[in-house]
Amino acid sequence: MCALQCRREMIFLSPDKKIFLATLKEIISPIRIIFFTSLFVLAALSVYSYKKNLELVNKAAAVNHTNVVKFELENALSNIIDVETGTRGYLLSGDSAFLKPYYISLGKLPESIRALDSLVKDNPKQVENMKKFKQLIALKLDFISSVVFSKIRITHDMLVSSREEMDDIRLHVALMKHEEERLLRSRTQSLNEAVSFAPTMNMMLAGFAILLLIFSYFKIQQELEKSGSLQNELRASNLILEKSNTELAQFAYVASHDLQEPIRKIRTFISRILDTEQHISETGKDYFRRVELSAKRMQQLIRDILSYSRVENTDNKFEPTDFNIVLQNARGQLEEFINERGAVIVSEKLPMVNAVNYQFEQLFVNLISNALKFARTDVPCVITITTETINGSALFHPGANKNLRYHCINVADNGIGFDLQYSERIFRIFHRLNTKEAYEGNGIGLSIVKKIMEGHNGIITASGEPGKGATFSFYIPV
């Protein structure tokens, strides 16, 4: 018994899943960190390069903007000169044909002024200059208009005044062009500096990116070498596990054959002694009964452990399984126990599921026998089996796949129930909520049920209330 308990944890080793997952996680995490760090740095370098190139474009645009302002100033001055020239020709000759350039240039002038206003609006100094410029143009146009349309006699003083107004306009245009030339020199210098630095900057960024890629390559290579080492360790661990599993398989054979036979003989001879030997005292008979009960428990424990280990069999065949037939077979196995307890089993029509047939027969046997075992003595035992289909997103369980639909099968009883705080503990192997003196069993049945569900990518939950019964719900992907 001691040897059996000492090795019960070892019988069910899962050959390499946990080691493989741990190894895989250990390999992937550093590679993922290196990848995302490199990606982030390269993205940052790209953003920096983009900003620098955008800055270069903006500086080139600023230089071009200054040239456009100078061009529009020249254009405005040219229009004013054309107006002045047309007016002078008309006054000297009296021929209205000379007014044609006057009207053409007068029509173009407002457009030039609007263009200049828009171009210099971001320069406060030039905005003030434009106000003065527009005032000078207005004075000049008022004078020309009065001369052309009023047909007054032109005096020498008026001509002098007109020339002075024109000189003021030329001087003011020269002042604004001087400001733009100052800006042009500053902006051109800044652009030249940016242009001269651009190749150096691009080489530095490219060099840094290459160094980063080289560093990432060597780090990933290092991690891959490490992964190779871990895989070698994994292979060695698998060999050890295979050897251990072989030994455990031999142990299971011993447990199923060599241990069963002496226990059976112990029970047989004790029964014969109690039946034939009349001189044994009542105390002696009590001792023999206790020995027989312990042997019976030992025999059942061996059977339960073998049932638990059978769930791990990798040769299990999944096939379409009618749960109605499975339930009927389970009821047949428990017919004597059901009749003994006077139990009633009520079941809805159950679904067809792709599963390992005999395992679910074992599952129903364990759940129903669990309900029979913990039935109340004051009420008839009623076991109700219902079914429904439910979305994984509606299952508040960490093992549920939200993208799947599940067959949900509920096995409910009206037995002694249990406190909800033990809803997870009751599935642990060898764990019991009640004493073995009060209720039979080794605490393996529900562990087998949970293991079967895990093997089918399913979920099992339990709920209950003391004195009112328990419900076991298992979910299988549709």
C-alpha cells in the first residue's frame, strides 16, 4: 500500500508536454523581446528621418516663398508703373488709346495686392510694410484718377508731387525687397546646412540600423543555439520519461495482476475462517472483518488507480458516440446499486458527440455512482440529466474557447450536496470531503471524470448546496 501511494503521482506523467511548453516559452520570450525592440528602434529612426526630410522640404519651401514675395513685389510695382505711363501718354497726347495699358494694369493691381497680403501674413514686419505700401498706392491712384477723369489743367507742382509719390512707392518696394533678401540669405544658409548634413545623417541612420540588425542577428543566433541546447535536454528528458513510463507500465501490470491475486486470497480465506471457525471470539471476528474491509478498500484503490491511468492512453480512438447509448450502458453497470438505493434517473435526449466511447461510459458511471453514494436517507434519490447547447463566450471559465459552441450536460441530484467553496477541490485525486467511514470511495472517481474532460478539450464544473444536492456540468465542443 505504501509503495502504491508513493508512486501514484508518477504513474500519470505526461511525457513531454509540460517540458516542451516551458522550453518553447523560454526560447520565444527573448526572441520576441529582441524583435519588438528592433522594430521599435527602426520605427523611431524612420520617424526621425521623416521629420528631418520634412524639415528640409519646409526650408526649401521657405526659400521659394521668399522668391515668390519678391516676384509679386516686382509685379505690383510694374503694374503701378504701367498705370503711370499710360496716364502720362494720355495727358501729353490727348489720345485715349494710351489709357488701354492704364485699365489693364489697374485691373491686375488688386490681385497682386491680395497675393502679397497672403504671402507676408506670417511676417509681422512685412505686414506693417504692406499697410504702408497700400496707402502709397491708394494716394497714387487717387491722384491719377483725378487727373484722368476731371480733365483739370496739370501744373508743374502736380507733376513734381506725382513723381515724389512714385519715388516713395519705389523706395518702399525696395525696402520690402531688402527684408525679403535678408530672409532669403538666412533661409538659404539654413537650407544649405540641412542639405549638407542630410547625407551624413542618412549614413548615420543607415549605419545604426545595420548595427542594430547585426546585433539582433547575433542575439537571435545566440537564442537559437540556446534553444538547440534546450532541445537536446528535452530529448534526454524524453528518454528518461520513456524509461520511467516503461517501468510504470510494468508496475501497472503488477498492480493489475500480481497485487490483485493476494488481496483476493486474503479476502477469500478471511471469509472462510469467519464461516467455518466457530471458536473465534467476537473481538477476533471484528478484527477479521476489519482486515477484510481494508483488503476490499485496497482492491478498489488499485482498480481506481488503473482506471485513472487508462485515461492517459494515447491510443484512444475518437468516434461518433451516442450519449444515450453510453448512459444506458452506464445504468446497466450500476443497476444493482440503483435498485438498492431505490433511485430514479430522469434523462433528456442526449447529443451525438465525437469522443472516446468507453471513457464517457466511465464518466457517467462515476457521476451517477457519486450521486447514489451521497444520497440522502430521508428522501428518494432522484438523478436528473439535462442537456443544452451554449456559446463559449457565455462560459465564465478560463479553459473555455470563446469561438466554440459546447454541448452542456448537467447531472443533478438531490443528495447531501456540498459547500460551494469546495467546487474545485473535489476534483483533486485522493481528495475527499467526507470520511471514508461514513461514505465509501477513494477520492479518485471525480479526478477520472476531470481527466476525461481534459482529454476531450472539455470543461467540467460542480455546484452544490449542503442538504439540497449537487450538480455536475460538463461541456464538450460541438
